[in-house]
Amino acid sequence: RKLLQVLFNGRFTMIEVGDPLSLRGLLEGPAAAPEQAARIARELRARFRRQRAARIGPDLSHRRTIVARVLRTRAVRAAVAQEMREKKLERRKALLVARGYAEEIAANYSHPFVTFMEGLLTRIWNRLYDGVDFEHVETLREASRDDREIVFVPCHRSHMDYLLLSYAIYRQGYAIPHIAAGINLNIPVVGRFLRKGGAFFIRRTFGGNALYTVVFMKYLATIMGRGHSIEYFIEGGRSRTGRLLQPRTGMLSMTVRSYLRDPKRPVVFLPVYFGYERVVEAGTYISELSGRPKQKESILDLLRFRHVLREKFGRVHVNLGEPIHLDALLDRQQPGWRAQRFDDDTRAGWVGQLVGQLANQVMRHINGAAAVTPINLLGLTLLATPRRAMAIGDLERQVEFCLALLRDAPYGPRVTITPLSAAEVVAYGESMKVLQRQPHKLGDVVRMGDESAVLMTYYRHNVLHLLAL
């Protein structure tokens, strides 16, 4: 069987060496040798099962099976009955409404599609970026142990965030998460592909729709109970200013309440920071920062993407923040929570307070994993000058001063800082066409154009908190 796996799977075969186990520790106890051998075999099988689930995900059920399971839950049946009474609907029509909501939400994960996208994205990233740095990977390895439910909670800078995090996780040999995507992305062709990549769709507002709310919560509980890691953007939408937005606690609240109702597997939240040297949506952000209304996503955006492949976007940094263990947070907030019973109607007041604390902690941990790039440093220094211009020597000294501050008084252990020297930072800014050099007999002057200055405020805001004090 192993030989056939190697022959058929080829380069997709992965060999992982686990933590050592002490035979003396396994043999402790008065049981007879055959019983001890059986117990050790059971423990090893359980360990291998957990490792397998962490790497390739749980066994996949067809989308129809998951939708049917959601519709059979007691809470959904009760919500359907309520819908029948309020809107005078027949049972069949009310069930069709619930099924329509579930079909609108549900992902349609496909291993072959993910494998194909890994190859395609490798080529796209090589065209767009000079590299994708995935920092603090050991955090993911640690969080994946002991059969834990991982919830990725990244900041939201760009539409590339969805693809970059899944790509980075997949390249490390782990199953990619199911991603909560805004319903605005469920457009023809794009929506179908996103579903195959693990995206499930959520409306911007539930608008008091009790049936939709229950169906969505039960779908979330179902995929979590099956062992799928999940991902959602805690800010709700993309930040247009570069600062973190106020956290949206809806998905966090549903995750916490689902876990309290059925605490099968310990939940770990993994904050994620994205650091771009240039975002793909730069032109859109400039227009929106200048006062124009946000444009709705459409299929035409795919056609416009072709010209992007000819541009340069520098490096991308995907930094994992310090993990947050939900059990530890619950123990501090409500020590007796394990003895309480939670059902769909439970509305314990302390849960809302805990969700608020959790949201703020996630945002702090995202900020604590920031990546300082050359573009961030140039934005910090030049935007602080009256005319966005400095003599090149003064600029290099100011950049070197900021680098010294960041290294000698670090904001946190997970902040990553560019290894380039001050002179290399300035040269890099010129290569990225952020700076314009003007020769002068007393020394060259570098300046920033008006359009670049508007966008550079975005990159300055990414790291401003690191130097605020």
C-alpha cells in the first residue's frame, strides 16, 4: 500500500517525523503485556490520525451532504417552523428557503482544484512579487498539535489576502482553511472558483433574518465540528487607510458560542499580519482616499488584472501573531464555564464581554506581528517633511535612526524588520519608483510625487504604532 501511495502521489507524498515517545512512560501501569501493547497501538493510531488531519484536513463530505446535515439540525427545523408561522408558508417552501440560504453559504472544497491553483499561483507570485515571506511558521506547527481547531484571524489589506494565506499554509504542508468571504465576491465564475478553494459566503448584514442567521451558525458549527480550520477577516472589509479598522465581532461571537454549545476540540485563534510594499489595488485606494465612492466588484475586474502582471509589487510579508487559546481565556473570564450548559437559546451576558476582550486581543496581536519594509520607512520619514523632499544624506541618516529605534527598543518579539541598510532602503525606493532623485551641486535631493504621497500614507499607517511612543 505504501508503494502504491508513493507511485500515485509522487511529489505530493510527505514524510513527517513526530515527537519522540518514551517507551518507559508508555509502559507505566499494572496492565499485562498484551493489554499494554494494544493501548500503545491505539495511542499511536490516534497520533497518526491527528497528524493526518492537520496536514490534509478531515475526510471530505460532498457539499450536498453537509447542507443536508445543516438542514436536519434541531435549531434549523425550529427556525423553519417559525418562518412558516410568520410568513404563512407551506413546510416545503420554507424548507426550500432554508436550503437556498445553505446553498448560498456553503463551500465546495476540491483537492484537485487546490493543487492546480498552487501551481498557477506560484507562477503569478513570481510575476507579481519579489518573494512571499511566511514568518513564525513554528507557531502553526505548535497550534496544529493535539487535535485543535485553528481559526485564522488576519487583517484585511487586499483581495490578495485570501490567496496569499492559503498559498503560504499549503506550501508548508497543511490543509488550507475554509474562508468566510463577503457575498459581494460571489460573482459569476469567480464565486464558483472561490468555493472550490474553500470559501463560504456571508452577507454583510443579517438584517434580522432569523432563518438565515440560524442556517449560517449551524453551517459554521458543522465545519468546525468536522475539523476544518477556518479563516475570517476580523475587520470585516479592507482597510483603505492602512490602519487596522475597529473589529467586527459577529464571526468571533458565533465561533465562541458554537464552541460553548459543543466543545469538541480546543480552539486556537491565530492572528495574521499582511505587509505589502505595494498593494494591487493601489489605484483604487488612491481614488477612494481622494473622496470617490467605492466601486462594486465585477467580472470585468478579472479582465483588468492582465495589465497588473506587468507591474512590480516588491515583497509580501505574511506574519503569524501570538496564538490565543480560547480555553485559557474562558478559564480567566468564567472559571466554571465547563459545568454550565449552553444551547441555542442561551444568552449569557459574560459571553459578549469575553468576545469584546478577545477581539481587542486579536487586534493587538496583529499589530504585534507587523513587518517593517523599506517602503514603510520611506513613508515614515518623507511624509514628515514640509515638501516631501530631503537631501539624500539626511534621508539616509533619518532612516538609519528609525531602524536603530526599532531594533534597540522593539515593540514585540514578532515584529520583523528589513535587513537592508539605510542606503539600500533609499536605493530600493528608487527602484520601486516611489522616490524621484533630483541632482544638485550641494548633494542630490530625493522627493515624492503627489500621487505617491497619497498612497504612502497607507504604508506609513501600517507601522506607525511601532514608533508612536
